Amino acid sequence: MQLPEMKWVLNKCPKSEDSNLPVMSLENVAAARAFHQGFPQYSVTPLADLDAMAGRLGLGGLYVKDESYRFGLNAFKVLGGSFAMARYIAQQTGRDIADTTFDYLTGDDLQKDFGQATFFTATDGNHGRGVAWAANRLGQKAVVHMPKGSTQTRLENIAKEGAEVTIEELNYDDCVRLAAKEADETEHGVIVQDTAWDGYEEIPSWIMQGYGTMSSEAAEQLRALEVNRPTHVFVQAGVGSLASSVVGYFANLFPGCPPTFVVMEAGAADCLYQSAKAADGEPRIVGGDLETIMAGLACGEPNTIGWDILRNHVTAFVSCPDWVSAKGMRMLAAPLAGDPAVTSGESGAVGMGVVSTIMEDPDYADLKEALGLDGSSRVLLFSTEGDTDPVRYREVVWGGAYPTEDIER
């Protein structure tokens, strides 16, 4: 059976004033990282140096930020939700974020100064778990809505953190609207969502800054490996908050010579690819059930702040069938001799699948050339989740679900 191909487009969108790039300033990211460092659970997650794989693919270096170790939650998302909640509490209590520490947020003074809020969110799993985790530790309430098709494992992981959680007969974007409506109708209700729309930009920008801790760590870890600057950064996208966080941070870190940025999406929810394909600078929406194994990327409506950053700085957008992610999961789980293994879930491994396909499949030679990928390239990827759905992970890695053509032959 002929498998669906990756689709790609070079970014020809007109530039905007780039007014949202300062959201990811080095100062803002430093404030987020300082906040996270105050958590007793904080540690820097590993950067896997896949030297043997880089050699096999014809690259100068291949590095994978492994977020399966983040705060014991198996995914990066808690970085955004926790920082946004802290920034909201700081704003409401008139405090500086530097003074809104973990000790303050978990102490008796918080209840006197702030009381208790209910934080609402929609999620495919990891973001909701992060919000629930943070709310639980801060003595707050959390209500989480998940789209149809969400697995019981992901629901139970959220429920374990004390949140009220439901699976709705809605897609992700409609769950966002439901959470926003309920927050508006609830006394001291707050929507904590990593997508932005007109009139809702502040909290999403804080979430993006929270994600910046991951990029800040990766930049330091690359320098420790004597890689001053990655030549290429591949990052996956749902609504685009993570992608624009990563792109924005590295664009600010290397303003004179930024890396080449590539954004990857699930083919069933490729709103950013469709936006870039239209090439007029306006975001596009993808509707329907958004069915894909990449649950964390099953989002059809772009973050307006994020899209503005991406349209100005990304070189190419890639729309990926599910087999691409499955291929990446298997490659990271069974590395070449000398390389560390990375347990990477469906939404985390798509970068490995994309890079290996571009480098090895002659059908993508034009994309390889357009991106300038060769033996001098130092490529950074982000494995944003581990086996957050263990059953699905085993189906893919052990059982060979979603095989590539090479395996079928």
C-alpha cells in the first residue's frame, strides 16, 4: 500500500512588524527559568547527543532534548502552565514574579493574599496534566476537558492530580471554547490555555515564556558540547505555542545569525502548514475530528501570537502522516551503538522521523537542498513527551504499528 507523503512548503508569507517577538526575550525566558528552578522537583532534562545517528544520516550533529524527565510528568507542558499560573497570581496580588516563588505559592500567605481560583483548560493530555499538577501543589482547583478520542490512561493521569476531568464529544478546539465559557461563568475562574485569540493574549504569552526554560537549557547544553549555535532547529506544532516559543527564543538568542527553523505538524491538523501554503500572512483553521496518533498536535486553530512569530522566522512547514512519528519513535527507542536511547511518544518523535526521511529519501531532495542540510549541519530536536500513553507506545515501538514502506518491503 502506498503511504501518504510528507507535504512541505517554504515560507513565502509577507513579514509583519514582528511585534510579538519580544514575548520570548532573553529576559522573559530567564525569569521563567528562575521560577522553575525554585521547584524542588526541578532538574535540567537531558540533551541526547546522537553522534552515530548524525553520521549515518550525513549530518554534523544531531541533538534531542529529552523531556520525558520533566518534573516526573513525562512531558514538557508543565513548564508553561505552572509559570502562567504564577504570573497570574503575581498580577492579582501585586507582586513581582521574582518574589512569587514556589515557597510563597505553597505557603499560608497565598491563601490570605489570593485565596483559591479554579483554573480551566482543554487538553489532549500533557498540558492538562501539567495544569492539574501545578494547581494541586498550589492549593488551587483545576477543571480539565479532553477531546473525543482521548485515552483513559491520559484522563487517569490528570485525575490523579486532583482535577475534575472529562472527555467530551468535541474536538480539541471546541473543548477550548467550552473551557473558556465555563471559566467566564465561574467565580474566580481562569482559563489557562496555550492558544491565543483576540482578547486572550496575556496568559498564552506567559505559557510560551514558561516553555522557554526548555530552550534555555538546550542552548546551554549545546555550548557544553562546544556547539555555540545549532544550524537547524526542528520543532513540532499543535496550535504553535511551543514552536513559536522555541523559534522566538533562538531568534532572540542569535539575532544576527539565527538557525534555520522548520515547523512540523500532524497531517490531520496542519493549520500552520495551510497558513504558510496560502502565503498571504493570514492564519488558516483546520476543522473536523483531527484524528492522528500525535494527540498533542491535534489542534486546528493557530495561536495568533505564535503564528505572528512563525510567519516571520520559519523557513519551512512540514505536514506529517502518522507513519513519520512512528518511524521516529522506533529510531529513538533503538539507537545506533554508542548513542543514548530516548523514550519518545507520538508527539515527541516526529522530528526524528522528519529529519531521517529528508536525509535518506530522494523524494525529499529538494527540501534537503532548500534547508541546506549537509555534513556541517548541527540539528536540534525536541522530544516533548515520553511514553505518556504506554499502550500506544508499545503498539508502535514493539508491535510495529504505522510501518514505513521500507519495513513493508
